[in-house]
Amino acid sequence: MKISIAQIKPIIGKIDKNVEKHQRLIDMAVSYQGDLIFFPELSLTGYEPKLAKELATNQEDSRLDSFQKLSDNNNIIIGVGIPTTENANILISMVIFQPKHPRITYSKQMLHADELPYFTNGNQQIILTVNTKKIAPAICYESLQAEHSETIFKSGVTVYLASVAKSVHGVAKAFKHYPDIARTYSMTVLMSNSVGFCDDFESFGNSAVWNNKGELMGHLDETNEGILIYDTDTEELIKRIFPT
């Protein structure tokens, strides 16, 4: 199974323009016969809590239709980040497109204290099954909480997808924590981070893959958009950079 993680520099608040950016990276994953591609936290808007209320939407937003077409036509699963609304609440979400299936939304269950004025916790974990492998998404802060990884491990998950927006300090924590998760639970761990300024910090990229022994298989740099494509069977890693 080939899993792709994208590193993108979102244009703040411009969903339509960010859709175009996403499509370029999806096309690259498709060219390498990727089975899945996942993007960073709030990738379609940028990580901007103060703007989330005005930007929030839902999985049926017609601006997202192109992702369903790409999924259907290329047999690829796509996960994109966007704030969503539910009963007047705003959630940090990932909309997931699967070939010939209805869209589903995973919402971040564990919020950082700084996010609580703007967002509400999600309440349900989504687990995807692809080629008999169970895959669990996690969104930023919760992926660094031991409770989250332990819970999904008990569900039989072997691939952990962390969709994040992390600063240089957050990336340093991730590079210590994720290999520990991989070793402890024999899970492949992939981190998709953004680059560029967002909210009150700069995202530090370094999107990365660790195999199920906790070995770092490769990572991108801290400034450029790009993609990592990892074959979970052969452990081959393909890296492609799009200079920004």
C-alpha cells in the first residue's frame, strides 16, 4: 500500500485557491499509483482559529466536489483539512473522500487549551480499512497524547496518520514522540505538516515517515511544498519537492 503525505503552504482563508494547490499534489500521488494522500491540519484554509467561524463549512460543500471526482477516477483516498460546523459548533476537521463512497468527516477529539475559545471537540474516531490494514487519522495536538495512540492501537490500527500544523518546537516534540509510538505499538507513523506563517507562528514543515520499528524513513524540509510517498510493504520512500 502506498500512502502519500502532502506538505503545503496554504493561502490564508482562500479555499478555492487552496483546492488548486491540493490538486497538484494529488496528481503527483496518482502518478506514483498512490492509494491514499493526506494533507495537514486545516490545509484548505490555513491554521487560523480566529477566521475559522467565517470559513467553516461541511463535507458537502460544492467547492470540494473535485476531490470526490479525483478519488473516484483514480481509486485514491484523499484527506483534506477544513473547519466544519455541527449544531452551531466549529470543529477542526478532516474530510475524507473514498472512491465511489459517501464523504466522511473526522473531527479532532482532543483540543489544545489555546483552541478552546474557537473550537469544540469531536466525539468519534474514524478508522479506515485499506487492503486489510487499519488506518487511523489524528489531528495535531491529540497525536501527541498517549491516550489517543493507545486507544487506536487497541482497535487494531497499524498505520497512524498525523495531520498537523506545527512550529519548530512542535516538530521537535513530534520527532521524539512519533518514533516512540511506532516502536511501542509496531505502527507506521506519518506526519503531514504545513509550511509558512499561520495564526501566531510559522509552520516548520519536516513532514516525515517512521516505519513500525520507529526508524525515520525520510522527511521534507522546513520551507518547501512537497510530497512523501511511502510503500508500507517494501518500505520504499519517494520524495518530491515543489519549491515555494
